[in-house]
Amino acid sequence: MKKAVIALATLALAIPLFAAPETWKNVPLIDTKCEPKVKADPDAHPRSCALMCAPSGYGILTADGTYLKFDNAGNQKALAALKASKKTDHIRATVTGEREGDTIKVQTLSLD
């Protein structure tokens, strides 16, 4: 019985250590190379440029102006979504994932 209580207490303490997924809705999707240039007006950044700059990776610009980069899986999801999109600019996305510093481990990504 004592071992079971200790095991449950250890598990309860460990749960907060795991990051809970966050969701960022309707945020600008920008390539990393162009982020400094387009930060003031991200909606004017064309899809064609985002595709051309794909090797630099992607990320989002949050409401407070913070740029969060994607992990490799997120970069692949962003590139696939951009290739499938017909939008020419005003590229916005909804992203779900775990934030680690200035990087998001992307679980889901969809263009808005």
C-alpha cells in the first residue's frame, strides 16, 4: 500500500513537468529569413516569397510581436500548406503545439 501511495504521489508531481499544447489562432505565418523585414506588416508578405525562402524555416508572429520558430515537423507542415494554398498574401494560420523557448514543436497547422 505504501509503495502505491508513493508511486501515485511521484506521478502527480511529474505531471506538471510535461508541457501542455498551446494553440495560436489566426496568426501570421512567416518564413524566418523575411521575419525582420515584414514584422511591421506581415500580411503584405507574399506567399511566393514564403515558398522561395522555405529553406530558412517558418514560424508565427504572436499578438505581442514575438516570433516563434517551428521545429522541423512544423516547417514541413507549413511548406505543404503553403504549396496547397491559392492565397497570394495575408497568410495566417492556426497552430497547435508545445512551446520550448522560442520554438514550437508543431502538432497541427492549418491555414486560415
